[in-house]
Amino acid sequence: MDARILPASAFGLQEGDAHVIRNAGGRTPEALRSLVISQQLLGTETIIVAQHTDCGMLTFENKDIHAVIHKNLHGADASHIDFLPFLNLEQNVKDDVAFLRNHELIPKSVDIHGSRFNDVAGIQRSVDYRLTKPNKGLLDHIAASVSLLFGGR
């Protein structure tokens, strides 16, 4: 969601090299529907979960956003919604990669990688990287976060 970083520039991609899915925090549970469609109907074989430093999702808890919604929307109740905030970026990337690796709707043959992008330095760092097809060419699919590929604020 964060518009400061362009996925193509961050990963050295050309238009059409990857499907880019963006959401607040780059959270895989929220992106699952789109990832499954990309895998099953469009034939992608690689997923990158990329989340970034200085992510707005690190700054609040569900109770905080629930209170803001209740106040700003004149009593609206969003307490049934998990907005998927997190406290630790690196652990969150690992958890989101594990979520996909262990999900029945994502084939075991899919390459799934996790990375953390530093907003200030523009440096990407692997967090949970396991390449099962080392001779694979360009990345087929990028699932990222806020300032990086998809998500954040």
C-alpha cells in the first residue's frame, strides 16, 4: 500500500515479470485469495513476501484501530475484524512465510521467500529464504508489503 517504493525498481523487474499484490503490512493471510488465484489460474511458481521497516502496521494494536473506527464512524463496530497488526517485523515475515508454506491451498512445489526491506537505505535483506528451484529465472510472483511491494502505510 505504501506508494514510496515501486516493486519493479526494488526488485529490478520489468513490467509483466511479476504479479504484485499489495496490502497493509504485506500480510499473507489477507493476500491468500489472490495468491491462490495467481498460483492456480495464472501459473506462478514463486512467491516473495516482502515487508518493510517503518511499517505503520507496527504502530498500533487491533484495540486501537477498533476505537478509532468507533469514534470516527459514529459508533460503528469493527471489533470482529482482525486488522493483522504486528510487533516484530522480522518475526512477522517468518510467520507469514510459514503460513504460506503450511497452507493446503499453496502447493509444496512453490518457491516461497521472505525478505525485509529497509525504507531508508533501500536495502533488501533475506529473512526466510529457501530456494527449491535454484535455476529458476525471473521471479513469477511478488507478495510484498507497505513500502515495498504491497502493503503497509
